[in-house]
Amino acid sequence: MNENKIFGIGLSKTATTSLNRALVDLDFNAVHGVTSLLEWRGSKLLTMLCNIANRLVMKFNCEFLFIRPLLYRFGENKFHFEKLADYDSVSDLPIGIYYRELDKLYPGSKYILTTRDEEQWVESAKRHFHINKATQKINSWNKMRIETYGCILFDEKKFRSAYREHIRDVREYFKERPNDLLEVDLCNGPEWDSICEFLGCETPNKAFPHMNKTKSA
């Protein structure tokens, strides 16, 4: 795997949908969210217990102590990196947590870290990961959220910590390669110019596509 690609490695709710639409408008074969490429791997017993725990959470609208997150720590997700070959660009989770692996598989690729004001992000994440809105039944998604945020349902302290840690780690990883990483706030900052300059594209004669603006997805 050595084809250069564009990876959007911002966490959810940092305008990843808008980034993907912008890349589509720039004529890239771009896809947003590839959770279908995650394969949950756990024993039959573990999977059964996770499924029971998921149903209990949905029924009673609460997380029971740390039982469910603990169960998921005994299983793992396999990400099918080989299936990214059909795309020019991929963004949103789980891509954001695999940038190190992607860098080895696709050397020479470009990485776009979408960020936003932390308080805005926390409020958006709080709405998005509310127990009545966030999917609770898909084992691979729940495992991914634990890997990303340290929890499945919204926990402000853990989400803030994960957000700061992700940005810090990405900056540190690419600090000697500034030409490979673009950090951009599409909710409150630059739009076409920074992205097009970074990718060496002509700036389109159209408005920047702010998708799901009220949700800032």
C-alpha cells in the first residue's frame, strides 16, 4: 500500500462532514466515516455478555457502573486497512485513531486535523453522544469509542482529556513534517484557501460547504 491519500484525522464533531464534502467538491473520491471496516473480535461468551449489557443500557437509560466498558476491554477491533484502496480521501472516526498505522501503510499522504473551540466541541459531543441518541448496539462502535474517549457514553472529563490528548499527540507525531499536516478550524476559521494551498488545488468558485452547521458534525 503506497498510494498517496488524504486523511481527515479530527475527532467527531469537528466539522468532519464539511471537510469530506469539500474534498468531494475538489473532485476527490472522498468518503466520510468507515465504521463498516471495523470488525469486532471477541469470544462468543464475551460478545454475548456485551450484547446483554447493551440491551440493559438501552432499556434502563444508564450505564451500570463500569461493567460494559470493562467487558469491551477484553475484545478488540480489527480495521480493514486494505479496503481504503478504493478512496482518495477518508475522514472521521475511526480514521482519526489510526493515523500512525496509516502513515506507515500510505507514506507521502496528507493529513488534515480538524479542530474547534473546546467548549463548542464539548457541547456538541454532549448532544451527539447522549444516551438516547448515540447507537448502543454495535459492538465495534462501542469498542471504538472506548479506544477514542475511554468511555461509550458522554463523560465530560474523559472527553475533554481525549480531545486534548489527540491534538497534542498528532502535533507531536508530525512536528518534524509540517508539510504533511494541516490543522484547521472549519467552524470558526479558514475555509477553501488553507485546504487548497495544502493540497495544491485550485480554489473553487463556490461557497465552502458547511454541512450540519448547527450540529457541527
